[in-house]
Amino acid sequence: MSEIRTALVVRPGEAEEIRLPHGGGFHLLADAGDTAGALGANRLVLGEGADGARPHYHALSTELFYVLDGSARFTLDGRTTTVAAGGLVSVPPRVPHSFGAAPGSTAELLVVLTPGVARFGYFRSLGRIQQGLETFDDLLSRQDHYDVHFL
């Protein structure tokens, strides 16, 4: 990790937004290059009952989810749990997980990956996949690059 000696400030409206067809989207807050590899962060808004991610794991990083609004359903190493606004989930490296908005609910999540991996390209690809501009198979060849390993 290199040293950054300037604080990162992302004001409302400054984050790149990747819209998703269910009415939600990613707000790209900080990538690994912005934080000297310390973390990556995004805000994810999911429409009612919408999936957030297929089952996967991260080989290198812990993924932290803070539920800002609504309710999210997580499957963590085969066990499913629902977490309402104000709740936190921390997923260690190599633990299989998936998540989405709970049935009948929307969800807004702050998602932090640490240590950070340059993943903004991954989120842009997900947006293109959701809009039919790219296939999921196109993303599979980049699993190691983004430290997202699909099951």
C-alpha cells in the first residue's frame, strides 16, 4: 500500500452513478487508488426484492455491508438472514455470500471492501450486463482481477 497524505472527500452528487434497470444503482464512492489500497466503497440502492449479487467470495478482502435503509437478505456460507436498516454484516475472505433486497422491501447499502481492490470497472460491467450491453460470461474472465469469484 502506498501512502496518501490527502483526505478523500466525496460530496453528495459527485459519485459516479451506475443505474440498474430495477430502479436502483451503484454510487461509486472510493476505489482502491483513491485510498492507497486501504478500501473501496460504494452505495448500492436496490429496488423491491431485487438481487444484489450472485453467490461469490473474495479471496483477498473482507466485505462489509451497512444497511442504510430498507431491509436486505444475505446468504452467508449457506445460511440466510435478513438485516434491517441500522444493521451490519461483515463477510471475511473466502466466505461464500450473496445478497439482495429482502422480499417486499427495497434496500440501500453502504458496501466497503478492505483491503481495497480496483473495482469500479467491475461495477461498470455489472451495469452494462444489466442493460444487455455485455454478457455475464464476459465478466468471468476478470474474476481474479476484481477479486470476485463466482460460484
